[in-house]
Amino acid sequence: MPNQETPIDFIAYNRDGTVLLLAEAKSRRGTSEEWAAKLRRNMLAHGILPKAQYFLIATPERMYGWRQENLPAFDAPPQFTIDGQKALGPYFSKFGQNPAQIGPAAFELLVHSWLTDIARSSGDQPESDPSLRSLSESGLLASLQHAFIQTNAAR
């Protein structure tokens, strides 16, 4: 279970307090599935990625996700990806941010807002926002309904 020493940006808990999602927000651009797999592998190797059902790396351009149960390899490629520009576009507008120039702190706030809105939503986003179809197909969208999103202040 994540604790105060875990350097994970966001932790989502279900109503029972079980960890559903660990998420990292990286304002880096020009990422790839290989980059995301390497970041995840390094976090696992250094013991800073606690057990959770899902892991997500969000960047302004793409989001990379893994369903971590029974995932065999440390360097497994993402199991699903999301177009970050489409999914986060309304949030860039809302916060008056340019995706190509957003800094780390502002991007973390933006991702927190996105995750919180998903947790508070009715679950019909894939129909109204096709960019979230992969999130829905992975099961993460439904799992996040009514979740509590915690920002890790220990970092």
C-alpha cells in the first residue's frame, strides 16, 4: 500500500480504501511507449511503484496505462494508450495553458482535475468523449467511479 514515502503523484482509492490506481504526471513531450515502459520498469526496480490494480503515466501528448494484475514483465509495454491532447484538451483551455509549454506543477494540477472529474462522473464519457474509449475498455474508467483521488504531498 502506498504511504507517505511513496513518490507517486496520484493515488486513487475505492470506497473501501483499496488502491485502484497509481498515476504519474510528466510534462515531458515527445514520449513513446518505449519511454513509458522504461520509466515503469525503473520505478519497479527501485521499489517506488507499490502494488495497485492500475498504473498510468500522463503526458500532455499521450497517456500510458497498465492493468498490473498478473503482468509478467517489468518492461511490459503499456496495455492501453490515450490521446492526451484530446482527453486533456478541455483542461488546457480551462486553465489557460499551452500543452507545449506547460510546466510540471501546472500539469500535475491539470491531471488531478481530470482524474477528479472522472471519479465524479456518471460513467458515460466514452460516448461523449471517444478519446476515453481505451480507458473504458481497460476497466479503469468504471473502477474510478466514486474513487477518492489523493495528491501525494510527500514528493
